[in-house]
Amino acid sequence: MTTEQLQAPTLQVAHEPRHVLPLYALFIANVCSYVGDILTSLAIPWLVLQTTGSAAMAGITAFSNMIAVVISAFFGSLLIDRLGYKRSSLGSDLTSGIAVALIPLCYMTIGLSFWQLQILVFIAGLVQTPGNQARYAMLPDLIKQSQMPAERANSLYDGVRRVAGFIGAPLAGVLIAIIGTSNLLWIDSATFFFSFILLAVAVPKTLPMLQPKSKQTDSIRHLKEGLAFILRSRLALSIVIVVMITNTLDQGMAAVIQPTYVRQIFGNAVALGSLIAAFGGAAFVGTLLFAWIGHRLPRRLTLGLCFSVATVLRFFSLALGLPLPVLIICYAISGLLIGPINPILAGVDQEMVPVAMRARVFGALSAGVTLGTPWAL
């Protein structure tokens, strides 16, 4: 690997002692993009259920999205290395906004067949992960520039995403009931475009890690380096295996079991939005609590207990057929316990991954933890 091929992602910024604005702009842009993801994840399965009445077709649609996410999680790291973190994130938001906007546009004009929907959903999933990876990869540099403690910044980064889930889920349920699923997708598309504009204006440029003239053999070698890093690190490999299992369970729950269960038992999207909002809101509170006292807690014990109890509680509460108010309480408890998990894992990732390998290793990590999710559908 030559120095011409590999460069540190230097951020071009002005010479103030602290640069807080780009970090907060990243937080807000991430919220907007994640709200878009939440609206998409609720609106599209609900649209399929409304138009076909088939849980199997809803599962196929979710599979189309998730298989694209897995593919792009691994190979998207090369795009990020060549374009830089900022341009990769901008391209992701712009493409997602266009793909989502085409769904209601085609549905209301020329008609939208099931296979055409699968293509658009696949495209949206294909660009979703590189955008998330790019924003996550630029986070450590922006944390250093802002001089904010890493634990606090990571908790806020995850916390604002929890707020997005808290806001986006009930908003989607209410808007589906008021304006309909296809009209909701216009709002969904707008969230991606707003994230695009905010990042373009407020976040500094990042240089690509790889020069465009890099050979294809170098690209393959860089992909192998990301995988090799994980295989050599027992900690990284353990994280991938554990998170892959829980993500597989969560995806089956979120994409098929939850919407189908709520539609059959409660009969409206507001109930689905309420459950997701309870989980997301409580997770945000849990993240804030961890930001406050997390440095005093043992990371391994906290991670193990929170992971185990939060995962089991949601599945058992649905299996027992509890009333909606009790389900909401169970989801809230589960969300509270899930809050510390992502900040802990983010801190570990940032500590063990070299700066020059962020996109490759984060891409391999992301691909690994999502590897089982398409097969949960």
C-alpha cells in the first residue's frame, strides 16, 4: 500500500480552537436520514399489506431491502474510501430521496407493480448503509475538533438516532391514518433531501482514502484487509457474531412479526407506531443515562445484561399476547436497557480500529452484523 493510495481523512476546517457546529450538524443530518429510514421501514411494508394483504409479500419486500444492505455494507467501503466520507453520505441521501419519491410518483401515475417496488426498495437499501457508514466514520474526527468527551459524543450520536425513532414511528402511524401510505412517502423523501442540504452546507470536506486511479487489485486487497482485521481480533469477531444473531432476531421482529401481529390483533398503524415510539423514547433515555454515569459502569457486564434482558423481553411480551398498554410498558423497559449498547460498541470500535482503515473495517463489521438479517424474513 503506497502513501499515494492511502491518505488520512484530513478535514479542511477553519482555525478556531473548537469546531462544534460540524458535529451538531452531523447529529441533525443523521436524525433526518434516520427518520427517513424509519418512515420507509414502516410505510413500505404497510403499503404492501394494504395493497396485497400478504405477509409473505411484505417479507419479500423487506428481504429485497436487507439483501441490498448486506451487499453495500461490505462493498460500500470501497466507494467511501474513493469518494470520502462527506461525498459518500451526500450521494446516499440524494439517491435515497429519489428512490423513495419514485414509489408514490409511479403509484399515483403509471402504476407500480410488485417487482418495480422491489427494484426501488433494493436501490434504497443499497445506498443506505454506505451513508450510515460514512457519517459514522467521520464522527471521531469531528469529536476531536469539538473537544467533546468521546463517551458523551457517542451517546449523543446514538441518542439523537433514538429520538428519530421516537419521533418517526408514531408520526408514521398517525400520518398513515390521516394522509395515507403513499402520501407519507413524499414526506419520507423530503427528510433525505434535508439531510443532504445540511451536510453539504455545514460539515467540512473530507479527502478520499484511496485515489481514483487505484487499481482493481488494490481494491480487492483493501476489502480483504478489513476482513482480516476482524478475523485477527477476537474482540471484533465476538462483537460481529453476537450482534449478527440479535440483529437477525430484531429484523424478523421489526419487518414482519411486529407489523403483521399489530395489524391482526389491533388493526391499525397507530398501535405499531406507539410500540416503536415507546421503545425508541426509552432507548433515548437509556442512552442519556449512560452518557451521565456510563464511565462508572463495567462495560462488559453492562453490555451483557442489557443485551440479554432487552432482547428476550420484547419477544416474550408478544408471545404472551399481552394488552397494548402492557406491551408498551414492556417495550419501554426493553428500550431503556438497550440504550447503553450502541455507545459501548461505538467506543470499542473507535479504540481498536486504526484511522486509515475505518471505512474498510467498519464496512466489514457492518456487513457481518447484518449478514443474517435477510434470512430472518
